[in-house]
Amino acid sequence: MAPNKRQQTPSTPSTPSRNPTTTSSANTPSTPSFSSSSNKLSSTSSSASTSSTSPSQSPQAILEKIWNNYMDKTPQRTKLIDAFLAFLVVVGVLQFLYCIVAGNYPFNAFLAGFSATIGQFVLTASLRMQSNPENKAEFGGMSQER
């Protein structure tokens, strides 16, 4: 019977430690009052956001506006560099996926190819920054024949 008393003694202290539900039920009255105040805030913000969402546009319209602005105002040379940067991202992702799926037995070959792709991306991004007409003030001393 002594072991049973010992088992009951820890269960009594563990019962209060297991009573976060009791503690949370004691906190329940404070929680609805907090959530009701947050509901008041959310209703206020939703009424404010409702008035502000009427002039705003949908995410698709915003993306279309960005795309049209990019197509209209970006020089052809910068678009070509951007296409090459996108190609390098695709090549890097494909190399990484191949390493995961097929294994990386010649690990040095994976490292060489992946690091070359990353290095080419960094150098091309630098070229894009330097050849962008909007950055002409920062890179004024460099020739355009790159």
C-alpha cells in the first residue's frame, strides 16, 4: 500500500499541473473580454479597411500594372539580362533537385556546377545594376560597351 500512496501523492501535485484547463477556464472570463475588445478593434479596422479597399485594386490588377510598367519602361537590354537571370535561377533549382532526387555521388561536380550558377547569377545581377539607365549617376564613369 505504501507504493500506492506514493503514486497518489505525485498524482495530486500532477493534477494541478495538468489543470491548465482549469487555469484556462479561470482565464476564460478574461479571454472573452479581451476578444470582445479585439472584436471592437477589428470591427473598427474593418470599417476603416472597407472604406480604404474601395479605391484599392485587387492583387491581380496590381501585378498586371507592374508587368505592363516593366514591359513599357524597361530597355530591351535589361529585359535580356533579366531573362538570363531567370534562366540561371531555373538551372540552379534543377541542379539542386537533381542532387536531392538522384543523389550526389560526385558531390564535387554538384558543388562546381551549383557554385558556378550562383557566381554567374551574382555577376549578371551586377551587370544589370550597372547597365540600368536609372543608375547612370552611380556608375557614370563606366562605359556602356559591356
